[in-house]
Amino acid sequence: MTFTRRRTLQLLGGSAVGLPALGLGLPALKAAVTGKQIDTVGKVAFTNRVQAPPLAPSRIDREGRRVFKLNIREGRREFTAGRWSPTWGVNGDYLGPTLRAERGETVLFDVANDAGEATSLHWHGMHLPPTMDGGPHQTIAQGATWSPTWTIDQPAASLWYHPHPHGKTAQHLYRGVAGMFLIDDDDAATAGSLPHQYGIDDVPVIVQDRRFIDGRVDPDEQMAGTTGFLGDELLVNGVHGPYLDVLTERIRLRLLNGSNARVYNFHFADNRTFHQIASDGGLLPTPHTTDRVQLAPGERAEIVVEVRAGERLVLRSDSPATGSGFVQQDGGSDRFDVLQLRAASTLTASPRIPTRLAHIPRIAETSATRTRTFELAEHRINGRQMQTDRIDVAVRKDTAEIWDVHSGDGTLHSFHVHDVQFQVLSVNGQQPPPGLSGWKDTVLLPPGTAMSLIMRFTDYSDPNIPYMFHCHMLYHEDQGMMGQFVVLSPGQRVGGRPPRLPAHEEHAHHS
């Protein structure tokens, strides 16, 4: 049985007020309702060396485009010794290579699908035409090849790619299709000062939770649950029990929460401080000194941590601020040892972190032409479940809008918008914390949390092909917590069939 907040209160008599009468303290009650707390702290052996994913090879074609060849395919992976799990991967058995390109380059991807069923590949965080986005409208049939191309025009950032077929995103990501997409630019102010030697002092860290049965991962694991699938063990870059060799005084970790539903609250075992230098869409204005960084599924953060020669330092996650309370299966009380950093006996010197990182032009609130409200509740956004033939929102090209988003059902949600990087104006009416001061494409929405986001729609318009906005708790997304928006140039109307716009939007945008 799936225990939702409403179902639990029904089982307990419909009111939380009388819960003490049951004779259960809150910890016991939580265990009774949501299951046993997961705690791997001090229990992970760290016996398997992890490395940065390989960089994907590419070539420059006659038109000057950087061309990548990607193959989504079935495979198998020995996550635990002697136990093989069926998997999917990109150019390999599990996960995929790191894609890397520079701002201003035109890229072309030949994406072949040999996975046995239709899927797609979405470029999460990328600013690009809707026909190249890799969402539900760009499905790749089994045996077919999809070849999107666009020119990269956004700041240096740690983006990623993953499947996005309507109704099966959670399952296809769980099977192993995901990887990092790094954008570089020529920002001379920071290029030489931040760790930037890929695989040496600059390492992607893709964190995913999985459930092992007899040492194997079931690729068809059920994704259901209040927030979706929550596993009891972790993989880092596809490695179980991982340790990372560190050769420099400072190391840059590009953290990606690649899980389906789990929220992580990353910190080090000794609670040392580190610098957060980037969020989803690129560098922060200045380094943020902190001892914790929390990431919802799909979110990224770059951190730089200083290590001492010869030490072994453990990256952990515990007590994420999910805010869902004792009747939710959200993993908020779980604790994990994530990754061990093993510093060499002699370390190469690293430059100090610069005091200023990037100039981020603020989008003026007064420039917004419209404010919209989005309530996420009961597998719906604003009361509507996803329909591929319905356009929910039409925005005008070269305009800014404010989107106010909140969770309306007492359940943990997140919010991701395709194509744009937005800025967080406020969290519950207050100034956002430093970690949210840069460009973002995904935010966490604990119950009772409201965020105001401002974004500008530029460069691309198409009256027929939409972008998505959705909860990035992937089970929620697959159940219908997703909507579609189009960007219109002056004079354009939502046209063609089957896409259609709700009547109130037609009146607002087609006058």
C-alpha cells in the first residue's frame, strides 16, 4: 500500500491531534507509517575506486559543428562482485560519457536508440530550440537515430542529460541513462584560478540511490511512493562503495543529484567548511562558504573543498530539509555515507579561490510583463494533468515573466523549467539564501514553501512545439505533474493541431 498523507490520516482516524493517544512517540510512529530509517553512516567499506566519467569523443565536421555520436543501449553492470544487473547506458553499460563543448560552438548529436523500446534524451538546463529539447515530443523509436543541432549560448555550467519519454522518465533514468554536459567559456577572471583539470582536480559526482536484491539492481523496480522511488544504497558515477583519489590541495566536485526522488543534504563527516562556487546554470557571483549543500533531484552544485595530505574524508548526506513531516515517505530522516576522498601523501598546490566569480545581470522585477501562479498538488499543476495535445501557457519572445510556485498538497515537490535559466526572487517572501543567488533551472518545494522565480524567454520561438515545466520528482512527473508552454514571436499564434491552449490563455495571448 502507498501511504499518502491523506491515506495515513484516514488510517489514524483522520486527525493528527489524537496521535499521542495511540501510545506511539513520533520516532516510533514515523517508523510505523513510513518504514525503517535508512542509515549507512560508518557502514560503507569504500572498496571501489571511482573516477570521472570519460569525456565523449567528438569531431568537427565540414560545417564547423562539433559532432558527438551517442548510442543508448542495453548492457549489464557488476555493481557488486559476482552479481550482474541488466542496465541501460549511453556508449556503455551504465550512465554515459561527459559531453563537453564551448560557448559559441554549434553542436550536433547523432543519438541512436538500441535500448529495445522508444525513449528520448533531454538536455537538462540547456537553452535551445524546442525541437532539439529531447522532451516527450522528440521520442526516438527503437532502431532510429535522432540528430539535434544548436549553437550553445549560455555561461559555463554543469548541465546533464537524461531520458524524458512521457510516462516512463523515472524507469528509463533508473535503468542508467544519464550523464553530465559541461559548458566552457573564456571567462579569464576565473579560468586559471578554479580547479579545472578534468578527472584530476575537477570531477563530476553523480549520486543515485538504488535498491539491491541479492546484489543486483532490478531495472524494472517499481517507482511508486509518496515522492517516488527511494533506494537504500548509493552509487557514485555508477560505482558502489566508492572512493576517489585526490592529488591536489583543493578539488572541485560537480555534484549532480541524479536520483529519481531522493533529496540529499551533502556535508563532510568532520563538518568542515567548503566553497560552493556554482549552481544549476553556472558560477555564483561570489564563493559561498558553507558546510552543507542541499540538492533535489536534477539540481547541481559545484563545490571546492580543501584536503590535507594523507587524510580520508567522507562526504555524507543526512536530514535534508524536506519539510514533509512524519506521514511522508520522503527520506528526510535517512543518513548516507556517499563517497570517500583519499588524499595522497603529497599533494600538488592549488591556487586560492577568487573572491569574485561571475557577473550575473539581474532581471529587473519591473521588466516582467506577467506574473503566473503554479500550484503543484495531487499529480497536477494548477489542477490539470499533462496532456501532450494541450498547450498550458503561451509566453512572448523577448519578455520576462515572474512564476510563483508552491506545493499545495502537503507533499514534497520540485519545479523544473525547460529552456530557461531563472533567478530566485524570494523564498517564502524572504531574500533567497546565497546558494540560490545564481542561475537555476530546478528548485525544491517542501510543503509550505513558496518561491518567486523570474525568467526571460529569448532567441527561440515556435507556435507548435512546446517546452515542458514539471515536478522533477520523476514519479510525480510520469503521473501527470507536468505542463507545456510555447514561446511566440510577435504576430504568432498557437497554431496547428493537435496542440491547443486553454480558453483563458487564448484570450490573454491571441487578442
